[in-house]
Amino acid sequence: MQGIGNQILNPSLKIQLVTLQKIWHHNQFRIGIRFGFDETLKQKARQIGATWSQTHKCWYVDYDKENYQKITTTFPETEILYTSSTKPETQAPGLERGHDIAPIVAGNQSNALQPPIVVEHKAKSIGKDEKKAEFCSVTGKYWVIRVPYNERLSKALLATKGVYWNKRHRAFMIYRHVTVKTKVEAILGQPGLLPAEYFTNEVQSSLNGGIIIEPFTLEKKMMVVQLPEISAIIQQVKRFAGSRYSKANQCYLLPASPAVLLNLSQIATINGLTLLNRLPENYLHKRNAPSIRQIRLDQTVQNLQRITPPDGRVYVDAMTDYMLALNLSHNTIRNYAQALISFLRFCNYRNPEQITSAEIVRYLSNMMRMGLSPSSGHTLVNALKFYYIHVLHYEHYEIDLPRPKKAGKLPAVLSPEECIRVFEQVGNPKHKLLLMLAYGAGLRLNELVTLRWNDILLAEHKIHIKAGKGNKDRMVMLPFSVAAYLQTYRSLYKSEDYVFDSNSAIRNFRVRENIQPKRAQ
């Protein structure tokens, strides 16, 4: 075993290491076999009868001398780890609870546990030629630092209370406390790295009376917004386009645009709060204004990249890029890409150019047998044809894919009497108008919430729908009964732009009822 250990410690050997560890699995000790992703090593593990453990994320065999000899013969490059048993209640005879468990020694004939060989490793320090950690900024109650990748340092930092890893910006968030500062600087070996700007409760106490806006140094297109503990204000800010909550900073991040700042100032004025603007000059710009389409496309692409395995990334990315170039909607991009991912998973992520039509038909057959709806089957066929024609440039794609047959069902339609009974159950004027427009004019949900007063032609009894489904405009008829109710609604909710403006509705309701905003308990 010492010879094997020396072989591993030799940095000139560029080999795939196999790590052995004694584990407790299925009520007995096993030999755990760990290695990186390697199909050859995986086949070798199966040859010696190893089984995969989802609990321990490793392959394992029974803990005996025969299996140990098989492992050392099959995997000559091994590293033995001496760890405590994961099941201290059932220690082997002769060992007390908490003692180290030694590995099986190949030359031992008695199969008894030998005392562990303790190997001391000196902590690796940062040399003069290595890159050091870099202090970035102060964000909220955290210091932001960037550390060059070092496995030992990363584990030590994350084990420190008050240190968090920001995956989005690939930086460490350090809580601004003297104890945390001392520990982090000792781990990094860089005294004085963090400034002596410690977090106090002064900022938190000032939040009770107003809204604080600060720059976000990690992303200049965003700004930090500290809100008081008022549920009504928090709900309004959460509905802002592009708004997201940062757990690390315990604040909301909003797009740094003048329009967003104007909306925040209106919310503060309506609720009788102060607005403390700590943004530097020229920090806000109208190009940072949130775009609903851009936000939806970014979220769609990020979700697709998250669910796509590495083996299928090149095919899905190529299809996604082409759909983005064609300016397709985020729904189409999501549906087509998810259909392609499902098909590639069935074919073990092989190159689509090597997949035959018989395999495609077999996949459709399996999906239909599993209960796939005909609409999803049509989406899959359309996605595959799109990929072969547009991405792979098969201009004369003549593969005859079967189209799943749809069921000929009649749609469920409410009678006029049933619709009247539904409207009578709704007492809120805003909610009633939403239902009447959806039923009388046939508007979709997104068309309802983005409807503006300028789009309603009362004299002609028409509504101009802009950028509807498929990014197309259309004109729909406005019933006389809905037109009369619209005028009554506008006298109650004096919104200037959008018909269903939540801010103006809340403001006018409070003015009529003389209600003051309540603070969250």
C-alpha cells in the first residue's frame, strides 16, 4: 500500500485516480470505489462485481480480502482514505466508537483490522508566483472578494460561518464582522485584505422609515433596493419587470433605469416614506430599462442550459441559437428545445445525423404508450423537422414522420346564463371587468394585463391588440355592455396608461376608504 501511495503522490503521473474508502452500506461494511467520469473504469468496476450506490455516490463491493485483491489488481492506481466509520453503533470487534478504521491489508492472512497508517499532509500555502484573492466591493452587509480556484481554500472558506458563495457572479460574500474578517484573512494568508467597514444595525433601523437605493457593484445594470417590512410595498416591488431577490444581500435587485427609480419614488410618496438615493451620478440609464421579452428569453435559455446534459449541449445550443436568430417566441423555443432534449435522451445523446427514421418512430411509439398527448407528439415532430431542416440544412428532408391523431372532442362552452351567474359572484369591479373582457372580447391573459387605454376605441367599439400571440396585432370587437362598464371602471380607478394598473388601483382604494398601509408583523 505504501508503494501505491508513493505512486499517487508523484505529480508527473497523469492518470485517473481511483479512491478506496471503507463505508457502511446496507447494514454492513463495504469497500467504496470512487473515480471520475470514465467509461473504461466503469466497465472494470462491473467486471469485479461492483454495484453503484446512489446514497454514497460510489461503486462498492463486500468488505473482504478477496475483493480487495481484485480491486488492487484491476485498479493499480489507488489511494486509500482512512476515515471514521459512518455507522459508529456497529463498530468491528476490538475497536471503540470514534476510532479510525484501517483498510484491509493485502498481505495479511488473518483478515484482522490493522492499525491505520497516519499520513500527515502539510497545508498548501499561497506561493509568491500564485494569484492572490482580490477584494471587489462592499455590497449591503457583505464584502465581495474573488479567489483563484483552490480546492483547499474553497472548502476552508465555505466551512467558515458568515461566508457564502455567489454562483451567479462567481464570488465569495463575506459577512462584515470582525471575527469573520480575522478568520478569512487567516485562511487566505492575506492580512488586511478586507477593510474595517463592519456592518451595524444603523442601516437596518433606517429601513423602518424609507426605501434605500444603492449601486450593485457586481452588475452595473442592476441596483440594490432595501425595503421596509411593509407587505404591500414588497408585493409591488416583486412584480417589477426584472426584479429578483438576493438571499446573500437580503435585498431586491432591480434594473438601474430612470423609469424604475420613478416608480419607486411614487411608491414611497404614496405610502408616506422617504427615498434615500445613494446612486452615483450617471449610474441610471434608459438602456437598462427592463424588457419583458428579453427577460423571458434569458430565463428560457438559462433553464434549458440547466436541464441539458453535457453530452447534448452542442445539439440543443445550436437549435436554440437558430430559433433566437429567427426571433421566435420564448414558448416556442422552450417547447422545441425540451422536445429535442427528450428525444436525445432516448437515443443516448447520439449525433442526430446518425439517427434513423425507424428510431424516431420507435420513440414516438414509446411516448404514446406512456400517455403522451397528441399535441405533445406534434410538437416533437415539428421540433425534429425544424432541427433537420434549419440546423442541419437538410433542404429536402423527406423523412415521413407519423402525426399522432388528435381526439375529436367538442370544446366545453358555458351558456350565457352560466356566465351571468359567474359574473354575479364577483364583487370587485376590477376582477369583474377582467372576466368580462376575457369572455366578451376573447382576450388572452397576457393581452389583458398589458391592455392600455389608448388601445381601446370606444367610439368604434373595437380594441386594438398589439403584439398578441405570434407577435401579431389584431382588432377585436368590444361589446356594448363591456364598453359601458369600462366607463364606470375608469371613474373608480383613474389610471393614466394601463387599464389594470395595480398601483393606481391600490392608491385610489386607500383614498376612498381612508386606509393607511399596515406594517408586516
